[in-house]
Amino acid sequence: MSHLERTLVLDADAIRAYSRRGNYHSDPEAAAALGLPGLVAQGVHVAGPAYGALVDAWGEGFVTGGELDVRFVGLVLAGDTVVARVEDRGDAAAIEVVDVTAGQHRRRRHRPPARPGEPAVTVPRAPHPWNESFTWADHPGPFSTVTAAQARQFDELGFFVVEDAFDAATVAALDREIAPGEAAVRSFLERQESGRFGVAGVDTQTVAPHLVTRSEVLARFCAHPLLTGICADLVGPDVRLYWEQAVYKQPHGAEPVLWHQDNGYTFVEPQAYLTCWVAITDATPENGCVEVVPGAHRDGTLVHRDTPIGFECWGDEAAAVPVPVRAGSVVVFSSLTPHRTGRNRTDTVRKAYIVQYAPDGAVAYRPGPDGARGPAEPQDDARRQFPVLRAGVPCVPGPDAPARPGPA
Ligand SMILES: O=C(O)CCC(=O)C(=O)O
């Protein structure tokens, strides 16, 4: 058995050599050109080039066909430099990446750290310019689904948890239905030179929106009686699905999701709509559970700044409350609740399906070319913003579905 240690710059060819998309095997010719001849991995499932390549968690049991065992540490992107130890085992071989140095492109995208003595850049706790006269409306009841204590916590703190709301079979079905859309987003991200697109990135999290347009199961889930019951109690009698997306935080992710309000990304009126954050895996402080600043939702939408890794508003580390939940639980919070999620520092993906509901008739505003508020944009796209409640009665998903009880 012999060892060989090499330093590889992961340019596009190297990436292709080790994680060719589609059939997921290394390319013998490219490997030979890199000075690692004869290494062929068959059936090795890697997430694709430029992507958390060959995550360390996959180390064991990674060999298929007995030819190659590849173990990378951490997340690797094109442009990074890796030190790889190659172990020749006679009829097999193993590559272990023992060190990774981030390439220039990655460093550029990271926020420069504050110099000693220089305060970190903070965003002021100030109203969004279009938030001129917001008043939070309390929810006095009566309630069909939430408890009076949950409603009070929602009014006072801006969030509450419904523990174990969905059983394991439902959670597994969500995961299964999300998978194709998530894979499509991942593939899109992999094709970006930086591996990034806004808040999403192959080394941070995939964000897969509008999945209800692909999956009847997910559309029905968004009209689940528990969720429409929460809507009836906290949003009103006439409610539409406003937005839904899966956020899958990658193992050993590079970035957190910064403090933000959901209404800080796209300014919706009425400003207060509802977010149901459904945990598909357990969410913990280690893998990036939701954290909130309690109470700040009552001020309405805050000013946000655009950063290379997403929007950011004022947050308060000292007051932040982590909200760890088991898979199947729901964190219910307002579109006005400042929240964030930390880096996933574990070996496994943290998965969530995020479903948002707004009163029927809600509109969105985007800045025009001069930065001023553009025209009101109706939020009633029949394919993905369908009614879930009409006059307090749950609807089945669909553009013109009559009001009738939702799915069991
Ligand atoms: O799930 C996450 O990690 C963050 C999601 C989030 O904050 C959002 O979708 O607004």
C-alpha cells in the first residue's frame, strides 16, 4: 500500500474529473491528466461539481464497485485548492482530501470582517420607507385551531410552535415531493460560476420555491386543515397561499441566513402575513434552527439592506431566541418577525418547507427604476397563490375550486 499527497486546484476540469454530473463517476482521462490515472468511481452519488463536493459524511460506504473511495472534507467549490492524499490499495484506491483553501471567488463574496476596534456593520432599527403607519392588530379569538396562549404569544412575541404537528409519513412524503424541485435548484446553482444565487448557494442552502406548481401532494399539504385552521385564527376568513419554498441547509454550510423579516424581501400590503416553517428534519441550534427577536414584529416592516448573501435587517443577538423543533413540528411566525438561521455545522442536511399565507387581496410592491414604490402587484397567481380559505371555509387547492372542506 502506498501514499501520494497532491495539491489540486479545483478548476473546472478537476471538478469534472471527480464529480461528473449525471452518471456520477469520475472521468478516467481527466483523472489521468491530473496525474491520478486509473481511478474510476462508479455509482458514487455525489451532489455534483462545485457543490459541497463529496462531503465528508459520505466517507464510509462510499465505494461502489470497489474501485475508488473518495473522501473530501468540508465543502469544495471550483477555484478552491485542495490537498488530497491518494492511497493506492493495489486493486483499489482512496482519495482523501486533507486540506481545503478557499479560492479568491469565495473570499470576495464573504463580508470583510470588522477590523479590531471597528464596530461590525449593523442595520438600524428603523422603519422601512414604505412602512408609514403600521399598527399590529391583536387576535382576540375565538379560535378554532390555535390555543389562546399560542395566539397571545403570537401577538406578544411574534411566534409560537405547534409541536409534532405532522406524523413521520407526512414528513417523508414532503421530503419525497420536494426532492425533484430541490435537485433542479441545486443543478441551477451548480451551473452558476460562483455557485451562488442571492441567499442560496451550493455551499449554503438550496432554496426551491413554487413547488406546488409541480406537486399535487404539496398543493394539498398547503391546504391541510391544521394550516388553514391556523390561518382562520390568525390571518382572516379569506386567505391565499402567498409563497412556499423548501430551504435545505447544506452540511457544514458556509453562511447563515441573516436577520430579516419575510416582508423585507418583497414588500407586501397588508404587511402582516403568516409563515409556517415546517421542519422536515429536526432543527437544532447546531444545524440552523430558526432564531427570532421576540416582540419586534409590532413595529411593522423594518429597513433592510441588500448584502451578497441576502437581505439583512436589525437584529438583537442578546435578545435572540433559538426555536429548536423536532421533525414534523411547525414554527409559526409573522412576516414581520425578525428571524435568522445559523450555519449548519453538522454532517447532515437540515430541511424545512416554508409555507406562507396572506389575506386575499394582498398586493406586493417592488421598487421602480428610480427606487420609488412601483405599482401594486396582485398576489393571486392561480397556479401557486390559490385560495385556501373562502369566507372561513377551507378550499381544496386549485384556481377556481369552490369552497368545500379541504383534504383530510
Ligand atoms: O430555513 C431557513 O434556514 C431560513 C428560511 C427563512 O428565513 C425564510 O425563508 O425566510
